[in-house]
Amino acid sequence: MKIAIAALSLLATASAFTTSAPRAFTGVNSVASAKTFSVAGTALEMAKQTPHGGELVDLMLKTDEDKEAAIAKCTTELQLSPRQLCDVELIVNGGFSPITGFMDEETYKSVVEKMELPNGLIFGLPVVFDTDSEDLQPGMTVLLKDGELPIATIEFTDKYTPNKVSECRNCYGTSELEHPGSLMVATERGKYYMGGKVTGLNTPVRDFPCKTPAEVRAGLPEDKDVVAFQCRNPVHRAHYELFTRALDDELIGEGGVVLVHPTCGPTQADDIPGDVRYKTYVVLKEESANPRTFWEYLPYSMHMAGPREAIQHMMIRKNFGCTHFIIGRDMAGSKSSITGDDYYGAYDAQDFAKANAEKLGVIPVPSLNLVYTEEEGYVTADEAKEKNLNEKKLSGTKFRQMLRGGEDIPEWFAFKSVVKVLRENM
């Protein structure tokens, strides 16, 4: 019923959300405008481990007295949705630096239409506070809670009715409800968006620990390249080979390290729950014991926005101290829930990241297309073809069937420790 109501509401504003076939992503700052860039002697080198915008935001109040005074100013309280909770945490701890609150209408429109803040700084996706409430108004100070735990306060500055169709077309490349991001905007988000400055009170209590950007930076080497690897699924053999071999890329300086930084917040409906994913990462960290691999966890809600989300992830990891970012095939991609067709090309995110790398100050590292062969283990697909090696394949669907059926999972595909966790929790 809510989907129908949302669709009817959207029909009344601008153009309607559609149900046509997926089309290629064009987006803002497309590949056609890309500039050639080098690693050394440019803004990329100068931006190493520098927060986005130049300064790492920290909005968390430090004393009980200050927290009590902030709460006393609030006139009402609200429960945060899981997505809002992730956004608040990243605003407060500086993951979304340089913003210090939810976006007002001017900022929202600038990010949606131009992929930049009003001051011209690149920013991948809008960060908005949504509501259906008619009572919430600009000028109010509201206490934001997660259950009984006070998380933050927000001083609302404006209230506006967003053009959700335009938002989806610009950010996701489509307004079709078959796209999970468009469906989220249409059916989960409220009628209004509100801008406002956020002040932190407490960090959310989660099943997985999420360090702040400052805490993660403190544990990383100061003089080495840091390569971020983003994922939203358990790490299997191919993933592990991919991010460890990335350190051999000519773009990475000597002694570089990998920060494996999975998102553990809300994602697609059929993805493995965040707490289960976290357990698989813990056992794999212990099993691999790789001194050049660091593991941390990100409270981020996925949009499945393909190229635009690649920019958002690169920006966030820059705030966490990363100089490089691995861009996988079809990163943050999604398929039509009706036809199963891909919304983005396999390399759209990679090309888009390269086109915007210099202004973002993060170097994208294309992921290797690895395959497993009987003769030589994991090699690139090109090498396997050139040497006429025999490839072994196992689809995700077949893997899940074998997992549920209690069948043996080949070790070339998945780590035993990860399989054990999945079987115990699924």
C-alpha cells in the first residue's frame, strides 16, 4: 500500500517514477570531461590522508554537563530509523566531513544536480533528514534517539519538499521503482526533508564496533599509502586475492597497506545481515593474520547508486585516512527487480571515479578480474585465456544452495572459517 501511495504522490510532482528498461548511467562530471592525471607532483599527492575539505569534523560533546545542557534545549524527541542512525553517526564523527548537519535545500539541490556542495567541493550523494511530520518546523531543536539512548540533537534550519524524481535520476541514473535506491527514496523516506546542524551525544551501540575516522587514522601508518577496500558481503578467496594483490599495483607506493572497510549498515533486502557479515570478517582477520591488512567497520547505509556511490565511498574513506580506493567491477551496482537487467555497466564506476579522482584527491585502483584455474590458482582472466588454463567457477546462487544443503564448499572459493560462521548464522 505504501508503494502505491508513494508512487501516486510522486506522479503529482515533476515527472513520474517509471518502470521502463534500465539505461546507461550518464551522471554529472562524466568520463567525457576526464582530465589526465599523474600520481606525483599533483594535488593527489598533496592530499594524502588530508580530510575532505581540509579539516576532520568532530561534533561529539565531551562532558556530561555539555550533553545535559544540549538535551535541555530540546522541545521534543524522535526515534531514528536505521538509515538515519548511520547518517547521524557519520556526520558527528566526521565520516561525512566537511558537512556538520543534514543538508538544507540549497545544499541538497547542489549535490543532486551538480555533485558538489555550494562552495564547489565535490560530494557524491545528498545526506538528508526525512520526515512525514507536519509538526516539525525550522527553529526547533530536537533530541534524536536510538531506543532509549540519546544519540544527538538537531537544530532544524529549513524544511522543504524534495523533487524525488530528479534526485533519483541524477543520483541513481534512473527513477524506476525497480531500482533499490529509487524504491527506498519513494517508499521509505518521508514527504519532507529538513536541514539542520547536528550535535553528538552518544555513539550508537552496535553488534559490530565502528571506530571514528580519527581513531582509524591513529592506527594507520603515517608515511605509507593506504588502500581502501569496500565491500558489503562476506570476503571470499577471490576478494582476498584482489585486495592483497592491489598492493602490487604501480599506483601504490612501497610498503602500502590495505584498509578493509566493509559497510555493516542497511543494504539490499537480500544481503546477509550486518552482524553476521561482521562475524565473518572477525574470523577471517584472525585466520589471515596479514600485517599489511587492517580491518575496520563502517556504519553506512548503501544506496546501490553505482558511479555516484563510488564517489561517496571514496570521499568517506579519504576522511578515514585512505589515499587510494579499489574500484571493483559494477561497484555498488544493482539490477532491476523485474527484468534482472543491470542498471550500470561493469566499468561505469571505475571510469566515473577516474574522471573525478583529481578533484576528490583519492586515487582509484581498478580491481583485477581474477579467475581460479586448476593449474595455477588465481590469475587474471586475460592470463588464463592466454595460457588456455582450465577455469573453475561457482556462482553465488550455487554457493548459497550448497551452504544451505550442508555440502562441502571448495576451499579455493571460500575460507573454512567464513563458511562455518555463515552456516551457524543462516
